[in-house]
Amino acid sequence: MSTEPSLLPTHLHYFYKWEQEKPDAPFLRQPYGDKWRVISWGEAGQQARRIAHALQAMGVQKGSLVGILSKNCYHWILADLSILMAGAVSVPFYSNLAPADLRTVLEKSEISHLFVGKLDPGYWEQVRHVVPKYIQLVRFPDYPASSMIRDGTAWDELLQRYEPIKEPYEPVREDLWTILYTSGTTGTPKGVMLKYASPALFLEHELRYREIGLFDLTEGRFFSYLPLNHIAERLAIELGCLCLGGTISFSESLDTFAKNLQAVQPTFFFGVPRIWQRFRLAVLERFGGERRYNRLVRVPILGRLIKKLVRRRLGLDKVQLALTGAAQTPDAIKVWFMELGIYIRDVYAMTENCAGCTVMPKSRNKLGTVGKPLKGVRLKIDEETGEVLMWADWVMSGYYKDPEKTAEVLRDGWLHTGDTGELDEEGFLRITGRVSDSFKTAKGMFIVPAPLEEPFGRLEYAEQVCVVGLGQVQPLVLLTLSELGRTAEPAVVERSVLQILEEVNAPLPTYQKLAKAVLLPEIWSVENSLLTPTLKVRRREIDKRYGPFYESWLASPDKIIWVQTNQIQNLIPA
């Protein structure tokens, strides 16, 4: 496979290139149980061109806004391509939004048409009433164990009714490519407008400097499982594959994720911190805990065989490029994977800068940082607030129909990231927290949660962590228990938690010390609204859920507080 594609105007032109040059090569792979449906570049082009023709017949024009509401699947990619071929703007949404949140983004986006597809069982029935009547629907073919959607016009019906569009649109870089709605960790989601120029400039930069390593892959084997409407998955997986002429394989469901990944053995894998943590915990659980695992992998020869087996069982034995982002991955997890033989490199970015800001160099993993700015990026730290400000050619053009928010974030040519950080003497960036995450205690002292949370990432007994304490006399840390934590002896768990608690508190002034550790048996998830669709903690929702109990927990004489399963319902205020 050539790793030197010519510089084409947009990623849609790359699709046209591969469609013509290798029509029979595999492009998309969709699992159905133990079988895979393989879609070639040529077949993908034929379907996308027919649907593009159908969209135009349904009233879609150049610049029309067309939405996608579906989990990742091959029809998602084909729908996205067809929108672009029709000259329209792609507006994808998270496929698990609560009805009220979905109503908000549908109305804010002002889309005229919506593709509806692979959704969790019963989800469409919960949300169909919030879809405005004026939006024309196109439904994907049914997927197993998904919502049975009968609204709108069927995809297969349109394929039969329309011939491939004769002259698909050829965008120029100044055309609006997509509007991506942020996951909304703080307030109402905002529609980030990105022109075709943004990914084109970013990917040309990568082709020239190879700082990330996308174009160094010997084979472009991609695995898609994170939401495709998130900028990291969209750029790295969809657009990365389009530029390389590779293959995208999908995960069928959460239950089959491990099996699907193991079958694919991708050469490139992107994971948010929660995914890497789940991988690590699954391995430790399989070996009966960290102590036994460490003892076995340190045995000569046996250790190498075990690591090889673990990598293959995880589906990561062929990975040449492993990245992490969306939130900061604890150093302990990165070190653990390095010892396993998988070098996870940080990428720090956001939707507003089209996923391009900093990356950890290939030659050096400087712990405690998120790497260095890409060569096309300028960074500086606001002297008053400590906020990270960045500049690049590929930054968004603004928020859709929100000039006030745009002016607030884009000032004097600089993107205000909302993160606080520090640049060290070597140019590495250390993220110290979110401007919006900091909170004041009852003593009027500011607490920055991220540095206090990071050391808990190495706990095998904890799965998620959040430092809280807005308006309280002292901060405290909430921990959800991992599978190991739920089955281990309570005294063993307490000793491990207490050890890290004391380690975190030792260098801190009194007002910053974590007064208690609260152990929760429930898991924070997208479904209970405590995580965003990209698996970041929603601190405001955490405070709403547990805030009424902070005072009583702080008043407890115990340093470690256990909350039992049967008490969970009592934690939720009426």
C-alpha cells in the first residue's frame, strides 16, 4: 500500500481516487455474528452515489444540513459520503442522547433531513417524538439487536429507485464540511463548524512531518468503535482510512467488542482513557490481581510469552500506532502498557481545533505531559488564568449561529481551550485541569481536581475517580469499584486506597487535602448521565447526584466510606 498519496483538495477527493484505482479492494467490514459483510471501494461508491441522487431528489441542495443518528456501522460511512457527494453539510449526532438533549441539538442544528440507523433496542421509540415533523427521515436497513425503525424512507428502497449521481459534488476547501456538536460536559452542546480546509491542512501537515505516524503505517487496518461524530474518531478513523486507502472494521456490539477487536488486530488503535483502563483491569482480573500478574510476567521466557498472549487476546498484537486522548490517561496506565509492549502516545486536542494540537513524540514518552505542539501549532499560557491558548490554520470557523460563544472562545486569533496548563523548558505541555472544573471550598480556597485524581488511576480496585467538594470544608474523592474491587477483601481494598490517599495528601497544604475516600459500587455511565458520550465525567451531574451527602460523609469518623449497593437508591435525591 502506498504511504505517499498525492495531495488532493479534500478527503472526498481521496475517496474518488481509491474508488477508481482499486474498486474491488475491501473498504468497510461489518460483523454479523461470526460473519463479516465486506464492502469494496467500488460498491461503497455505487451506494453513496445512489443515495446522493436520492437526497437531491428529496430537496437537498448545496449547503443543506443533513444529520446522521446512528451508532457506528458501514451505513454511517456511506451516509456521510452521500451527504458530501450531494454538496450538503454533514451533521452527525451522538446515538445515545437523552430525548431532551436530542431535541435540543436537532432544533439548534436546523437540519432538513436525517439518516436514522443502528440504535440500541427501544431507543428510537423513546426519542422519535422529539424529532421535528419537518425533518425528512431515511432509515438504514435493520441491524440485529437494534431498534426496529419503520419511520421515513428505507435505504434499500432508495438504492433501487435512483441511479448513481452522474456528477457528484467536488468540494473546495472553503466549503463547510461538517457541524459537530460537543459532548456538553459544561452546559448546552455547541455546533463546531469545520470547513474542508481544516482536516485537509492537518492531514497535509501529518504527511509532511510524520509527527503522529499515520502515514508510516505499513497497512491501514482501522477499528471503529468510538462515536463517529466525535472529532477524534472522525478524523483518525474515517478520514485517516480515506487518505490511506485502508479498511475500516466495526464492532457489532458492546458484548462482541473484544471478539471483534481480536479478529481485526488493527494496525492503528485510538482509545480514550476509560478504554485503556478497562483493558488493563480485564487482564488483571483474568490473572487474579496485579500481584500475581506481575510475578508471572517477570519470569524469563514465560513473561514474554504471557505478554504476547495478552496483546493478541486484547486484539492489539499488530498495533503500530496507539493513541489516547479526549481526557488525560493516568501515567500509571501508560507505563503498564509500555511494559506490555504497547507504546500509547498522548494526543491533546478538541473539536474546535479539528483534533490537532499536541502529540507525544515517537522517541520519548515524557510522563506527566501530553506531548509537544505540532509544528503547525502555536501555544501560549494566559498569564492571569493559566488557560492554554492555541493557534493553527485548521481551527474552526466558529460555532453555528452562536456569535457570542464564538467571540468568547476565539479572541485575537487565539483559541481559548478551557484547559489550564504549563509549558516546560523543553516545550512539553502539562494539563493541570479545566478552568470550569476548579471549585471553591467553604474556606474560599480553589481546588483543581485533575492532579489529585491522577494517582488513583493506578488502583486496580477502582474504575473511575472524581474529586468533589464544592462549598464543603474539605474536598473528598469518589471512587467506583472495579470488578476486582467488588470481589476483593474489603480490608485489602481499604489499604490500597488509604495508601494512595496518604501519598496524594502528603505534599498538599491543609485546605487541599482529601478528607475522605468514598467507595461506590455503581458504575458511572452515559445511560445514567454521569459520563459524556466520549466517557468523560460530568462533574456537574456528579455533584447533583451525590452533593446532598457530602456533609454527612465528611462528618463520618471513617477515612474510607463504603456505600453499599442497597444504599444507592437512597443517594439519589427525590
